Amino acid sequence: MSQQKRYRQEVRERAVRLVFDHLAEYPSQWAAIESIARKIGCTPETLRSWIRRAEVEQGKRAGMTSDERTRMKELERENRELRRSNEILRKAAAFFAQAELDRKPR
């Protein structure tokens, strides 16, 4: 199995900036990625994914930004909690309705 490395945010940002800044010096974006990835010690695919994420964040590529993803997760979590609460309330209402029917009239 391969060991997963964690790169500091500064390293990621610098690598992405290097690719964007030196793109004109290479025949393709992939060539720039391969060259710069070798220099910083990561795989080209890792650097490519950082670049795609940066392009989304800058609005150059379609997709959800980090803020949008965070907000989506919060809304999904809230939605799950509300569904659970509604289910509990539904069961409680059914329980008390049944108890009211079972009660003897005075």
C-alpha cells in the first residue's frame, strides 16, 4: 500500500501558483504539472487535483467551491436532524392519540 503524505497549505498554494505562472513555458498544462510536481516532491495527479480545485475556487471551472460544499454539508446535517425530530413528534402524537382513545370516559 502507498503511504499518503500531507502537504502544508503553503506548499499547495505555491505549487499551484507555479503552474499558473509558468504555464506559457510548457507545451501543455500537463507538462507543466509533471515538471513542477517533480520539483516539489508530489505526484503529478496530486498537483493536478490541487489545480482543479483552485480553478473551481477562482471561478475558472464549474463546480462547488469550498464554502458551498461546507454550506451544503451543514444543510444536509440540519435536514437529517429535522427529519429525526419530525419522526419523533409523529410517533409521540400517535402514542398520545392512542392513549386518549384508550382512556375511559367519565
